[in-house]
Amino acid sequence: MKLYQRPALLKMLLTYLTISAWAETDDQDVVPKVEQDFNLREGQVSESSSTAERVTYTSTDKFEEDVIESDLPVLVVFTAPWCGPCKILDPVIETLMPEMSGEAGVFKLDTDVSPEISSKFNVTRLPTIVYFNEGQESYRMSTIYPRDAYINCLQGLNQNIFVEESIVRLLDEDWFRRHFLVTEEVETIEKYLETYPDLLTKNFDNGQSPISFILNYPSNTRRDLMELVLSQAPEIRTNDLVGLGRCEEFKQIVENNPDAINRPDPDGNTPLFTAIMGSSLQESGECVGTVLELGAERSLPNTIRNSLGELVPFRPDNKLVEELLDILPKKWGPKWYNDEVGVKNRMLFMEMYKVRNVRSEELIASRAQ
């Protein structure tokens, strides 16, 4: 994301990083296992950062000595005080300096204070993490990784292992491959497919497939990534069908095997959960309605239930609105949305607002011809 698109970048990264909040559910909620795995790793970062020495800043005056003339590999984070994602990255980076002492240098560079350096290295996105080795840029990324990944890459450079090779090795680890798939740019994933051809088809250790994982985990690249995954001819499992909009195929399976309606995938995602997550990709609530009509248990994480109006596309006259009212928590949203009429009106208003916008865009397009 360009520097002038700061709010959009912040929003998409916060969407990814706040997924752990889904674990706050009641006794009836289903908490997918993948969320617990991500929470554990984030918890390790938080514990370390509480006692960490703060990372040192480099600048235009010190950059040559700190980075270019260093005998050790160096990681430089290009950052700025106004950059929200940079604040998310800070606790991770600040633990690296004491951890890597004697093995690598770790610095931050404030692009507002030292614009000459960011201009020299053509940094147009924040944060940008650049690895230097023997005075030369070795690799750069703008994706926020777990701290173990940075350590691995820096230690690799110390052993004359390129960062790209370290990342390929990390892709054998479940925790990193999951993170990589939902945070990296699709172009980067395509590049690594050349050296790691099983990236989008190899199952995770618990048996979860990459396509199922991507369907159930929100990311800013999910739509384009899904096209890339499907181009690899992956195995399509029963639950995946509703996430992909193939409702009739799912219905036929359930008619022959009724237990399939509530059977979770290896990460704990039920068909209802997958249908809701996939509905935003398909821009249709058809499969959500199909799963409910087939008798799915109405158990979801609270924040998913709270966001049904945003996640599931409706038509103003669709009975799906009525169906989903039963799933909403009793105490939900601002006071005037707590009754069924208020919630229903809100859902219908949102759908009519989308319809009106689409019609406006069509009208503008027709006038432009």
C-alpha cells in the first residue's frame, strides 16, 4: 500500500490481527482450532515484549555506520509515528535487538526524520522491513511476520543462506505457512510456488487443507488468492462446497449423509461458519440459507453473529434475514438494535443501500457511454 493510503493499510492489517478476538465466545460457540494456534503465538510475543530493551533508531547521519559498514546482517524497519501497522510490529521488533545481539543488527528508521534514506531505497510502503548483508540490500518485505521468522532469516544470513531460502524452509512449518498464506501478497505467493510447488495443496499437520483454511480466515487478498488456489486443482471437501457457493452439491451430500450438516473440518469450522465466511466471496447468501434449511446447529463465535449484517449478502425480500435473527445474541449492538425489528431493519437497510449504490454505479456508467 502506498504511503498516501495509510488508513486502508491500517484497516486491512487490523482485520487480520484482530481475528484472535473471535475466541471470546459463550458456551455454545465454536472456536476454530486455528484461532487458538494464532493466539498462542501472539501470546509468546506479548510476554517477551514486556521486558524487552527498546530497539535503536538509525538515521541519515548514522545509516552508513550502522548498516552499510556492519560486519553482521542487519534488519532495518522503515517506519513512522503515524503508521498504525508499524505500532503492531513494534513489540515484535523490539524483542529482536537483545535476542540477536552479536548475530545481527536490528534498527528502526523514521521516514519522517530521515526521508533521504527512504527515498534512496525507494521505500513507498510502511512498514517496510529490509535485510542488509555485507552492505547490500538482500531482501525486503512489508508483511508483518511472527518474530521467529525474522530470527530465522537473520540467522540464515549469518550462515550465508539467502532470505528466500530461509522462507522456503519456514514454509514446512504449519504456523508460518498459515500466516504466510493469509498475509502475503498474491504476487509473492505465486513467486514461492516456483520453489515450493505444494504451497497451496499440501495439507497442514492436522489434516486441514489450504483451500479450507483460506475460505475460513479473512484476509485482504482472499478473493485473488482463492482464484490462485483453485488454479492448482485442489481437493474440494464437503465443507468447502458451501464456501465456494456450490450449495446444491452440498445439499445432495447431506441428503445421503445427514451428519455432514454439522461436521466440522480439522480446524473446527462448521459448514455454517464456512458458508457465512464464503458468502462475502460469492456475494450471495444462498449457501447460508441452504445450510440453515438443512438443519444446521446455530452455533457461531459472538463476533461473527454480531457481524452477520456485514458478512452475509441479503436481498430485501429474502427470508434469510428472518433465519439469521435467531442466531443473533440477545444483547447485541447499540440499544436501539436490540429488538428483532431494529436488527431486521438494519439488515434490510444495509442491503438496500448496496442495491442503491450498484444502481447508481450502473447509471453513471450508462451516462458516461
